[in-house]
Amino acid sequence: MKTECFGKDLKYKVVTKILLLVFTLITFIFPRPYVLVVSFDGFRHDYLDRLSTPNFDKLKSEGSSAESLISVFPSFTFPNHYSIATGTYAGTHGLIANSFYRKDFNASYSMRKKNTVVDGKWYGAEPIWVTAERQGIKSAIFFWVGSEAEINGYRPSIYENYDGSIPFSQRVDTVFDWYSLPHENRPQLCMLYFNEPDHLGHVYGPESAQVDSSIIEMDALLGTIMAKINASSIKDSLNLIIVSDHGMTTISKDKYIYLDKYVRGLYDLRIDGSGPISQLFLRPTKSARKKSIYRQLKRIPNMQAYLEEDIPSDFRIVNENTGDFLLVADEGWSIFENKKASVDFNPIGMHGYDPQLENMKSIFIASGANIKSNIQIKSIENIHIYPLLCNLLEIEAYEESEGKSHVLEVILK
């Protein structure tokens, strides 16, 4: 009896070792795919043409790039980072600005209000890290819109709460520490965010020497990332995706539009947002004023006013929470309720305008194990990045994604 048990035990150990060996060989022959997505906020597509950026140039020659990356409307940070993550337009995923009012909640979301940022109810669609985690793929996120919230019952395996004071070099080091974790704990998807050159673009303007310095700094940072990839054990199975959320244009105080100069009875409206776009909501008892207010709004120069039902379909922003009116400023102009509302508004650079404007377009570069070399394609919308990430990670895309996999299949080996 003991001999029989010993024989079974030995057989079990032998089979286990054989299976482990087979798994190791399979992993060696068919390595797990890894993806690192890096966002440089506010990196306008033509920034790479005006300065020497050897690391960006090297990455483009080693991989594939687009003439530019086209934002979703409106070209703000939060809507676009979440569109990159979900492959959906703002009207679908619900983040229609960095800060906005939502009728069905009778509440406002703001990127500066932590209690809304971490609340999953504000985030529609499905971000790539949720798609991955659902299918058993670990993700690690170092700052990305939505990553601090539980969405559809999932969170990233690892994530960092946003803290803009963390040095860029520390962010990079942390990501590569994640890639050095034991095989069973190592994330296959990492996402990393830098808030430059956006911040300096706002403060000094996109044509400033300060932005030039930031571009050079971001190029050096990219060089560090590339060096760390080459020194890592997963370099032969990692794909690096470089993106940005929008571009930047110059604005000035002599291009401010004050609504109270043109519209009587603004107290009948809830005014949501200022700057490049604004939504107006009629107070519940004031619906009879809709036509009158619209006539007044249409007369205002240097902006476009739309009734909810007339918002251009290519904006893809309309949903059940859209305001009664949408105001969209011409490039370089800014909309305010009155002069008082503009007192603390002092940027020289701004975005949020029509994404088709050249100054609103940003960058897309991909390089790595599964990406063709020295390929440039025409400009693409950023919603098509999500299906690319699914292809690279070998996972099934969220079925309601609006991005199309064929758009970027041309860059895949």
C-alpha cells in the first residue's frame, strides 16, 4: 500500500515538473506581450518640427507614427485621455469636459474634486485596464484619467493616486520596477502620464522659449524610457506607444467674449464652463425663453451657438445630459458669463477648441516587438488606439468601443 502511494506521489511530482518545463518553454518561445503607453500632455504635433528631438526621431524611425493625432471634441485633457483609454467619444463615455454638470445626477464633476475623480459612476464605457483585468491580464497605471475609480467592478492591479509633485524620473523608475516584478505579479499593461508640455504651454504660450525647453526635456525623458526598455528583460516583447491628448493655441484678453453684453436674462440659465466651450441649461421653469435666448446667442461674433438638436454630429458629444445650448468659441477666443468671471483667467495658451484645427492636433508614435519600422500614416482619431492596445495585448475588445481595429492594423507586423 505504501509502495503504491509512493509511486503515485512520484508520478505526480514528475508530471508537475514536466508541465512546469513545458510552460517555461512556451513562455520562452512565445513571450507574453507587454505594452507601455506614455502620454505627454499638450504635445502639439508640430513641436517635433521646430527643435532637435533625437529620441522622438529615433523612435519614429524604429517604429510607426501618424502625421498627427486628432482629439475628440472637446479637445480637453480629461475627455481625451479617457477616449484614448476606452476607444469612445466624449458623448459615449460621459466625460464631456474637465469639469461639467450632469443633469441626471444634478451634480458636477471636476478634475479638482477628488470625490468625483474617484467615483466610478462618472465613467462610462470600459477603459483598457478593465478590459485587460477582466481577461486575467494585470495592469499598472501611473496616473491616467479614470484609473483611481472602480469601473464596472474592476480596478487596475496597481495604480497611483494623482500627485503632480512626483518627479518625472521617479514615475519612470516606478514603472520599470513594476516590469521587474516576478513573472506572476508583473503587469502586461502599464500607462504613464506627464503633465508637460501642457502646463508650460498654458502659462507662457505654445510659441514660448519655456515650451521649447520643455520639448527638449521631454525628449530626454523619452530617451531615458527607451534606454530602460533596452536594458530590461522584456525588451523583445514590449511595445511602446507615445500619445498626447491635444495641442495648444495662443489666446489673449482682447479676445474675450462676455455673454452678458449680448444676452438679456442670463439668470434664467445655468452656465456650465467657460473658455473655448460652454453649455447653457435653461432653468426648469424658463423653457419658453429658449427661442429668444437662441436668437441672441446667434448674434454673438467669434463663436458658434447651437441648439442641442443642432449640434454637429461629428462633435459626438450629445447624450441625455447635453445642455439646451452649446457655445463653441473660434480659435483663440474665450467665452465668459461676464467680466468678473474672467478675472482669474490668465493663461496665454489654451485648448478645447474644434479638434480639426491644426493647433489642436497632437502626436502618435508606436515602436516595439510587434510594430513595423519607419512607417508614417495619415492623421488618425485617438479612439482607434484602444483596439490597437487590445491587439497588442491579445485580448478581446469591449464590444461597444467606437474605435476601429483596421485603422492601425497597417502598422502591425
